[in-house]
Amino acid sequence: MDAFHFFLLCIASFRLTRLLVYDRITSFLRAPFHDEFEQDGEAYIVIKGTGIRKWIGELLSCHWCTGVWCAAALYVGVIYVPHVIMPVVWILAIAGCAALIEIVVQQWSK
């Protein structure tokens, strides 16, 4: 794997992780595993259940943990089914770069 594809996978993994852990659009995936609520402007979660349900809830509440699994899944996909995964990697990488650019623009515009 060359440096460019490594960079693509890094940015795609970043975006996929944020999508799963933080974005509202995927809250339905997290809902069976934890409750999300706000108090005094702060967001909190309570992990549901025990066993595998609790494990998945903890995984989906930790961007570090989820990031490892996202990176592994993307890498394995690129190795074994690149024709399927590479378009997904490209889309996630483009969205990830756009998110990083938005953060920079927001900081400059303050």
C-alpha cells in the first residue's frame, strides 16, 4: 500500500468513526445500546444491558475503540474486496476532508 492509499484509509476511517459514534443520522444504530440525553447543554449517554449488548454500547460510545474496528474493517475490505470498498473509502475520505476543512474555516471565522 502506498502513502496516498494509506492517507485515504486514515481519513475514511476518521469519518466512518465519527459517523458511527457522533452523527445524528446514525443514532438509530446506537439507540439499542445506549440512551442519549442532554443536561445543562452537555450530551450524556447511559449504556444499556449486559454482556454483548453492553460491550457494543461501550464500543459505540468510544471513538478510540470504534476507530480501531473501523480502520480494521476498511483495511480488510480493501485487501479482499477492493472493487466494493474503494468507492466507500473515497466517499468517506472526501467527506472527512470536507469536515476537517469546515473545522478550519469555523476557527478562522471566529
